[in-house]
Amino acid sequence: MAKPRLTIATMVLAALAGCGGTPSPASRVPASNEVSGWTLAGWPTVVDNDTALYNQIDGGAPKYMDRGWKSSVYATYQQGDSIVEVAVHDMGTPDNAQSLFEFDLPVSRVQINNLPSAVVDLGLPNAYAAEAVVGQYCIEVSIDDRSDAALDDVQRFVVATMNRCG
């Protein structure tokens, strides 16, 4: 009887899907084209120790670590010249995630789909940033564009990511 062969594609899909009942951190971010027209620009980056978090966000780590941070996954998406950045932070507990969400809640904001746990920051002059919380996960999405299309894209990324974290 022939032995089954695992292809690289099969192994990558298994890793992204999360085998063994526990989803991988990379499975928390949308797949290429899950948000129509946006493709991953490289592999998602998983960060699971304090040093790596400091290196990833250049000085912003205490805000997360002080609230129970466990790990994060970062992904960059591209459509033409536009880029969307997505970060999902596992804060360990829903209370920790809510604490981070409330700490970062922008003054000038609009809710996404009438969800109080998902907002877009309207106070940035040349960009949109959004934040959401689902269970123990905090989601951050940003785009360096201030158009109506960019606002729509940011909201679609937040909803797609919330669905993966819920």
C-alpha cells in the first residue's frame, strides 16, 4: 500500500486552518480575497513573546502586556497601490480584551454595523483605523486612505476578522 504524501500546499492549509481542535493564530486573519479584491502580501506574522511584540510595534508593547496580552497575528493586504494592515491580539480573557478596547476607544468614532464593540476612528486626517473586540480578541485594522471606498474596506475587514475570531 502506498504511503500518502503531504504536499506543501496541504501542510500550509492545515497550519492556517489550525489542526488538532485549536485554531492557529494565523487563522484569525482573513484569507486572500476573503475581502473581495484584497490579497495577502506575504505570510501573516505571529508574535508570541514580549521581545517579538516590542520589535513588531516599536515601543507600543506595554499597552498590550499590561492588559494580559498572550499573542498577536499581523497581516498585510494589498489591492493595487493600497494597503490594509490587520492585527489580532489574543488578550487571554474577554475582560482583558474589553479593557484594551476601552483604553483605545477613539473620541471621534462611528460604530460598524451598529455594533458597540466595533468602531472606526474618524479623527485621523489622512487614514482610517478601526478597532473591535470579540471574546478574548482585540482587532485593529488600518488603511492609509481617507476615501469612502477606504472606509468601506476597513469595515469589511473588521467584520471578516470578527467572524474568524467569534
